[in-house]
Amino acid sequence: MIRRLFSRLGKGDPKEGSPVHHRGFNIPRHLAWRTGTLANFTAVSDNHIEALTRFGGLADAVDVVEIGCGVGRDAIALLSHLPNDGTYLGIDIMPDSIAWAQKNIAATDKRFAFVHFNVADKQHNPSGTEAMDAYSVPREDGTVDLIFLFSVFTHMFPGDLARYMGEFARILRPGGRVLASMFVIHEGLPAHLEKIGGGGARNLTFQHEVEPGFFHNDPAKVPGATGYSLQRLEEEAAKAGLKVEAFARGQWSLSGGHEVPGQDILTFSLA
């Protein structure tokens, strides 16, 4: 199942217990827990790679950027996919996760690099000092084939989303793609979700349309879960110089006709 920000499962203190074994790496349990569900840690990564292959053009990608890489779960999977002359940059706001990935992945494979984005975040980086509206992805203009982010836009407000969109348009090569998992809210979906008791691991209903095309599951919980209408996403993409290339409905909403497990998948390309 495509990784959900709000599906941190496990019993007891997640910091306790043996390391999580993932494709030959032993990841400290508390760091793996911050990245995703422990019970299906590798299976989720398998689904991410499948989505990147099916929708993101992974087979042809040479230079790759991941936003919200965590401890490097998908980077580890990409060790066997990235070409010998390829590059991968993972970015996350959790400093200890980045430190582990630098020491255990980047130190042994020079194609891979990890950087800490020190933005303030109440949950994951409370001491952060950088502002999102001034952030630049550390890549030169027009140098990236594939940008991906799983369960990042699912808790992002419009201003920050717009900033990322602009950065993606700046660093993307012609022919490159952005792949993002999201909660896409179509007409009638909040009513359906409320009727069935919610979708996803946290019974999301998205009853609050805070502004046109921008939904919040519970405005009392910030950042919480956020969703967007497809029209709003198309508008935000167009402002940044991008366009929606493909949309695949995810299983999370339990509304039938899904194409992928977990969250919805969107790909963007240069307009």
C-alpha cells in the first residue's frame, strides 16, 4: 500500500524493539517508524517503485529527487534501479533520519546524497529555523528527470504547495516528471466519506472546504490531513509552469474504480 503519513502502526513504544530489516539494511526501529508502517515496510516500498515505474518514468530517469525521503526506504530500493551515472537526492526535515541515511546509504554509494531541510515543523522538526517560502531545492535549473514525494502534499497548505510546485518547475528537465501521492477530493466525496465513516487509515472525511478546492480533515489539528480538488491542483500547477499529466484514483476513499492502492497518484510535467 502506498505510504500514508497517517498510518503509523505498531504496538507499544515504537522506539523499542529490534531493527527493521529492509533489503539488506538494518534500520533503527524508531527511524523506520517515522518513515512508514512497520508491518509492511518493504511492501510499501515495493508499491512505491511500481508507481514510479508505471507513472513516473523511472526506467528512463537518471537524476532523481525525493522530497520527504525519511530514513531512505525508497532510496534503498532505488540502489538497484538508478543507472551507474545517475544521481539521487533525498530531502527531509527529520535530522536524525537524514544522518542515518548519509552514514549508511550515501557513504557507500556516491550516486546518493541526503540533505536536511531545517524548516520548522511541530511534529518532526520543532527547532527548525528555515522558512518554507524561501526554500530552494539544491539542484540547478533543468537538471532533474524525476521528482517524487509520497505522503507530503497530503498535509500541506496551499502556500507551501505552490512553493514546491515552483521549485519543481525550475529544476525539472524537459520530458521529466513529478509524481506525488495526494488526497484528491471530487464532488460528492466528502458526503460519501462521512456516510461510510471515513476513508484511509485515520477515517478521513474532509468535511471542511477551507477555501475553494482546498480541504482540511480537521482544522483543529495542524498540519493534519489536507486534500485538493483536481481543478485546484491544475490551477496551482499552471501558475508554476506545470501541467497535470496523469491522475490515478487510489483505494483510500473506498469510492470504487481505483487504479492504485493507498492514496491517489498524480504526475506533473512542464507545461
